[in-house]
Amino acid sequence: MCLQKRLDEAGPRLAQVIRDARDRGAWDTPFVDTTCDPPESFTYAGMAAHLLTWSGYRRQLVLSELRRRGVEVDGADPLEWERSHHN
């Protein structure tokens, strides 16, 4: 499966999980991630913080490497992407 298809499918599901945790005030609620080997327990707040910080760090590494190789990269700011997809 191509990465874009995976993101198109997983992105809305992840956003719904985050919205649900927010709406229920469940940030400190633990859950078990059975995709880990062995399964691990996390809280919704910890998972969201990890995704935001780790994803941001990795995005910057990729953008830096693309630019270093001469690739012109537009829309590096997630706010630009969000605005372009939700107006």
C-alpha cells in the first residue's frame, strides 16, 4: 500500500481518536497498543504528545534533507496544509 493511501485512511481515524479523548476529557486514560511487540500501555496525552513532537522532528529532518538535495519544498508548515485542506 502506498504511503499516501495509508495516510488518507489512517489520518481521519487518528484525528477522531484524538477528538474523542479531548471530548471525554480522557487525556490521562491508559490504553494498550497491541501493535507493539510486546504490547505497551500509553495514555492518550502521552500518545498525542509523542506524535506531535516526534512527527515534527522527523518532518524537519526530511525537509532539510530534501532541500539539501535541491528539492523545492512548499508547504512545510502544517498550518498551511491544514488551511489548504479545510477551507
